[in-house]
Amino acid sequence: MAATTSAISANVALSPTITGGFGSPNTATAFQLRIDNLSASADTFDLLPASSWPMTFYRLDGVTPLADTDGDGKLDTGQVSP
């Protein structure tokens, strides 16, 4: 996943900034990313993967897929508290 910037900035941290690994053909490889809201109020962050590989994002439980919680048509984190 590549990080990109836009005209609208958010006070958010994504870690680790670089991750990678190897997987066997036709198997899933999992990477855990952490999103921290550094602002003073709760916010929702869109997730826009930049990869030709299929990706699925899950909640912290590792089972529940993330969804579009704010109705803008983009996958997002759901509300993240500071």
C-alpha cells in the first residue's frame, strides 16, 4: 500500500511506514497496520489502496472486514478516537 497526500490534510499517523513480506502462491499474506488519530476530536479515515494485488482490510479483531461507514462510497476506518 502506498501513502499519498491530497489538498486536505488529516492529523493521522500510519505505522509501520514500510512493510513487506513473501507469501506462497494462492495464499493470503497478512500485514498489520496501525492508524492513530492525532487530532483533538474523533475522525474517520478513508483507505485507498494503491496496488494491483487484491486487498481486504479488517478491524482489529482480524475477522471483521472494514466497510464504508460514512456513506461516501470509500472503504474507511470507522470513527477513530484521538
